[in-house]
Amino acid sequence: LRTAAVIPAAGRGIRLGPGAPKALRALGGTPMLIHAVRAMAASRAVSLVVVVAPPDGAPEVKHLLDEHSLPDHTDYLVVPGGDTRQESVGLGLDALPEDVSVVLVHDAARPLVPVETVDSVVGAVRNGAHAVVPALPLSDTVKEVEPAVVPGEPEPVLATPVRARLRAVQTPQGFDRDTLVRAHAEVALDGEGATDDAGMVERLGEPVVVVPGHEEAFKVTRPLDLVLAEAVLARRRA
Ligand code: CTP
Ligand code: MG
């Protein structure tokens, strides 16, 4: 069972603020994307990494992969991405060779996921789960609201789900290839697209299971996340 990791890295990183596409910004002097690629290739199970580059950035990303040292038990492919994360993942799936039967989808924006998390997701798929997501319990209580039309206006609360039953999902999410390809083929592109691949599999009516995630698999989304990521990296290097 050959396992491939698809890394969507085509986003702009609007919430991080002005600058280069998020995946190409430096973390400890190395592009975030390179950390994410190394995190996938760190797993002995992963024999192919498909990077989905910003639409006009594939040559630059190929060059980056060539100039950084990467494990050589893994092959690397670069394809241009699309307007939404969902489209970018779909374009990555289209590039998979036939002999791949297990697919991980991992955000370039989660550069510090530990190999233990990658291995436990792969392990759960190899043990027969068709869709596996790493996730953590929440610290904050979550409320469902009626979103304000004018930003900043007070928003009426509709419900407070029981916190103990909620999980914040991370990546890599792992799939039996046929299940994920079917989800991408059958679940329509609606506006923003899906924010998570397992959610598309759920919409097929197929079961999805959660395994323990890791605090260091957090997504770099806003400027404060970059501060935390730099600190985690500095601690690892100490
Ligand atoms: N992504 C992608 N193609 C897109 C949009 C997002 O490949 N058209 C990727 C991002 O590069 C990122 C992952 O999906 O690795 C998770 O998305 P997110 O954290 O939202 O990143 P961005 O979309 O870049 O950030 P923002 O939403 O703040 O613009
Ligand atoms: Mg986004």
C-alpha cells in the first residue's frame, strides 16, 4: 500500500497579513512549506509528497524543494493549485500515480506536526478506517451565533454545544484513496469550498474517525501563530 501526502500550499495567507504567499514565508529561516514537506517525509510510510503550489508559483516551489535537503526515500511532485483549498486538494489528487492507495492531506500551514501524529493517522488507515482525522479537545467554550451582517455588531447566540463532545481538527487527515477521490468528485464546489477533506467524506455518508492530534500541529493562521511557531522551533533546536 503506497502512501502519498498531498500538501495544499496555494493559499495567499490573507489573515497572516501582507507579504509572500503564506507557505513561502520563513519560519526559523526556512520556508514554512519546507518544514511541512519534511514533516510528511519524516514518516517512513510516506513515499511520495505532492505539493500544490500557488497557481503561478510552481517553478519557484520546485526550485525550493531542490535547494533544501529532503529525505530521499520519498519522491516529490509539484502541481499548480486553484482558487479554494478544496480545488487545490483536488488538483493534487489528480496528480497521484496509480499505485498510491493511501492519501494524507496536510496543510502547508501546519509546519510543525510531529511524525508521531503522521504515523498514527497512517496506522489507523492501514488498520481499515477509510477516513481519519487527528484532533484535540477544545480549551474555549464554543457558541453558535447568527453572524452579524455589519462586522463588529453584537451577534445573537443560537446555541452552546457541549464542549466535551467537540474536537478541533488538524491535519494530516488520512484516507483510503478511493474514498477521498469519490468525495472530491461527488461533493459540489459551493462558494468557498470545504475547509476540511473529512467533512466532504462525511457528506458522502461515510464514517470518519478521530485519533489524538498534537498541540504542535496547530495551524499558522494569524500573526500570533507565527510567534508561537518560532518559539516551538527554537525550543526544538535548543
Ligand atoms: N490552500 C490552498 N489553496 C487555496 C487556499 C488554501 O492550497 N486556494 C491551502 C493553504 O496554502 C494552507 C491550507 O490550504 O496550507 C489551509 O488554508 P488556510 O490556513 O486558510 O491558508 P490560506 O488560505 O493561505 O490563508 P487565509 O485563509 O488567511 O488567506
Ligand atoms: Mg484560507
